[in-house]
Amino acid sequence: MSHDAILDAIAFDGQGLVPAIAQQHDTGEVLMLAWMNREAVAETLATGRVCYFSRSRGRLWRKGESSGQAQRLVELRLDCDGDALLLLVDQTGVACHTGRRDCFFRAARNGALEEIAAPLVSPEALYG
Amino acid sequence: MSHDAILDAIAFDGQGLVPAIAQQHDTGEVLMLAWMNREAVAETLATGRVCYFSRSRGRLWRKGESSGQAQRLVELRLDCDGDALLLLVDQTGVACHTGRRDCFFRAARNGALEEIAAPLVSPEALYG
């Protein structure tokens, strides 16, 4: 199936990227925010397995390729301006490289950042 | 209360911006993605009313200033790398300028984009 109509509707930025929010499809947890280029979106739609573009490594990043903590795509949605994506996913294990379920584990409370979630698995177990 | 410790933990990009996801605090709906600069985050933390930075207008954008559809901040969270924010909010009315509850109303289905939500209010009623 061609996904050109979808890809053409995405307003990639000057670096060819678009921010993508990953949300666990059934619980509503916001797991992480990462970036995709056109190739990453195309691969994700074609395979059903979420692939991002790693800005730090400068290459495609198939989520879970090192850690095994993959994301199965349930649905990809585009916002009104076409410059942000919402990925409804089924997350295997944990989304965060720190071993936490999601990346947003620091909350602003009383003028400071408070850690509100502990790792469920050690990074060494994920990447060791 | 000083929020400097929180502001200093945010990794703003080369343009001084950070992407912020707004999520309805009780239902888990992802409402929108917008951008904040340091001043917008500081004002949001100080007032409890969400203020973004509009990239198209090049100025602070107090959500709801034109439409009345404001966002009350429930909690601000920072991700593991400090380069994305999750705002738990209480959204008055609709988040999207099209009159829809949220901005992610286009779903990729069968190789095309399908509108999966209708406006709850007309843009004319919001901005007229």
C-alpha cells in the first residue's frame, strides 16, 4: 500500500523532521516524544513497528533495536497543521532508556523537580 | 516562588524553544503539541495558566487569549533528556483552532487520512 498521500500531508521542518508523541493506546499514558523523518514515517507505516530518526546518532532508530523495548503501531495521527504526529502504540516493556515506563518522570513541584517514577528495569539489563 | 531550578533543567533548542505536549489531566486525551520558550514556561509556572510561544506570530501566546479556550496547568513534567515537556492541563472547551476537542483528528487509515472527529464549535464562534 502506498502511503504517499499521508507522507505528503506532513509538514517536516527545515531539517526534514517532525516531532512524534508516543501514547500507549489503551491506557493513554504519554510515553515519550521523539522525531521522525519521511523515511522513518514511511517505514513505520509499512512495517507497523515504530521507527524514529535519532538526532544524536543521525540515523534511523528502530525503537527497541538495542533494548528489545519495541513499539507496535496501532494508529498514526496527524495534527491540524500537519507539523506534529501522535502515535498510538503498544509499548513492549519500558519506553525510557532510564528503565522507566515513560520519559516524563520529573514533575515540577514546589519550585523543584521531583522524580515521580522509579526504574522498572535497570539500564544495564536493557543495554548491557 | 522561584522556578529557576526547573527552567535551568530544560534543554531549549537553538531557537530557544522546547516542544510541549498538552494532555487533559483526567481523561488522558492528548490535546495538542505547541512550543514554549523560557519566558513562556516561567509565566505558565507563575500563573498556572498555560502560555506558549507562537512560532508563526513570534510572540508569547496565552492559550485562549482570543478564543477563551484556556488551559489551566495541573502539572508540568520534564522528560529524561530535558528536551520535551508534558503539560497536564484542564482544557476549557476545545483545544484546536478548528473547533475540535484536540488537534489530532486525522488518522492514517488504508493509505489515506481520515477525519475522525468533527468540530464541536465553529471557528467563527471562537474567533469571530
